[in-house]
Amino acid sequence: MKENQSNAESPEEGELILIDKPLTWTSFDVVKKLKWACKFKKIGHAGTLDPLATGLLILCTGKKTKQIDSYQAQEKEYEGTLVLGKTTPSVDLETEFDGDYPTDHITEQLLQQAATQLTGTLQQLPPIYSAVRMDGERLYKKARRGETVEIKPREVTVTLFEVDAANFPEIHFRIICTKGTYIRSLVRDFGVLLQSGAYLSSLRRTRIGDFHVDSSFQLEAFILKKRTELNLNNEL
């Protein structure tokens, strides 16, 4: 047993793991699952994904965890769907609808103009339902208690914001952006610019730097592979 545990992070340099995060799992859920199932002594992730998002999650083990900041700093790419005409407090489907707005006035030209306005260097307000810390506590905890807080804007850069309105009022989008960009904030601001409302119905992170989700493992497939390598399957 001890021999298997000591080999779990062999070689000592650790390893880089690409996982396609399952829907409804938090990023920390994935870390906990891998730490237990694969006997990793030290493991962390490079960039949080919301529970209702799927896609590429980079994890580092052992000495590789020292490189987490460098992976977090790399450019991100997302694909997803937003829906115009309704809003929720969390700007996704975590919370109930709280507003209905007109969409009849929205044209293709207005959609493209709004996307252009949200491209470049922006001062962005993170959503109240987020993992940003304020006074030592995550904002989403304050939001769930109904507290009103003053959130400071942060500078982010969006290098690409493509929109496809073929299924209007559903808008498919592709976004390329820097570290710290909240896609839900872009969706919220997109709705405001259109003098309507918007919420995020699906989100998938497809790329971090040169790493693509197509090269990632499904969580259970990676666990099976790793446990087979370490001869741990009889412990399940």
C-alpha cells in the first residue's frame, strides 16, 4: 500500500493532467477526486471553471504545481450559448429567472456592435455569484445571503467575441480572452448593451494557451488509466 502511494507521483517532477471537467462538478471537486483516487500527495488546478461549465481543466501534481501560475496566465478560449430576453441573478441557470426583456428590436447589426464594444481592454465587474474573495469570503456566499456588496472592476482583455444568431434569441458565441475574464459578466453586459437582458445557458472552455480540450481525458477514464498504471484498482 505504501509502495503504491509513493509511486503515485513518480517521477518526482510531477505531471500535467488535462481533464474535460464534467457538468455540475466544481474544479475543486475534480482535484479532490483525483487526489483520493490516484493517490496524489500534491495536486492543484490552473484556473477555475464554474460548476455549470464544462471543458478544459489543467491540473498539476508534485513539483509541477509550481507552474500553476504560468498556466493560469495563458490565453483562454470558450464556446457557449447565451439567451436574450431573460436574466437571472447569477447570469446562468444556477438561480431562477428574475426579469423579462424585449428582443424584437435586436438586429444582426446591433448584435455585432455589442460584441465589438466588448472586445479589447475592458474594465469588467465580476458577477456577484463568483469565487472572487471579499473580506476573506467568496462573493457567492454573500450573494446567497442577499448581501449588497461593492465590487471593484478588474482589467481584462477580450481579443475575440464572435456571435452567431442563427437560433435567435439563443446566441452561440466564441470568446478568446485573458486570465480573470468572467464570461458571465460579458453575457450580462452584452444584454445591457442591447437594451435587453441575457443569461448564459451553456459554456465550454476549449483551450488554455496551446492546450486544447480535444487532448484532454474524461475524468473517469483518466482515473482508470492511472489506477491501472499504479495497480490500485483492487482498492476500489
